[in-house]
Amino acid sequence: MRKVLETAKQIPDAAGIGRVVPEIGDETIRERFVYSYRLVYKLDERQITVVAVIHGKRLLENVSERFN
């Protein structure tokens, strides 16, 4: 879990480095991979919100309501 937290702390320095989540297709919803996990975050003009840390095999549709 330490690596997930380290990665989350690095996001503000290079938020655009994460890839656009393919299931969503929205430029403001991005992800970084940490081992078998997806760290999904939403970019806003004022803030970055981590919306999910999910196992790579879990379906993203189960957490998609968090993006609104």
C-alpha cells in the first residue's frame, strides 16, 4: 500500500502523465498503475481527486458513479 500512497503524492507534480481511462474516454479521468492496481483520479481546475484504487481485474463500471 505504501507504493500506492507514494504514487498518489506524485500526481500533482505530473497529473497529465497518467493515461486516460479507456472505459471512460474522458480526458479528466486518468489512471496510474501500481503493481496490480489502478489508481484512478479526476482532474479539475482546482484539485485532483483520487476516486478509486481498484484491482486491475475488477470492472470499473462498479465505481463509475464516483466520477460525477
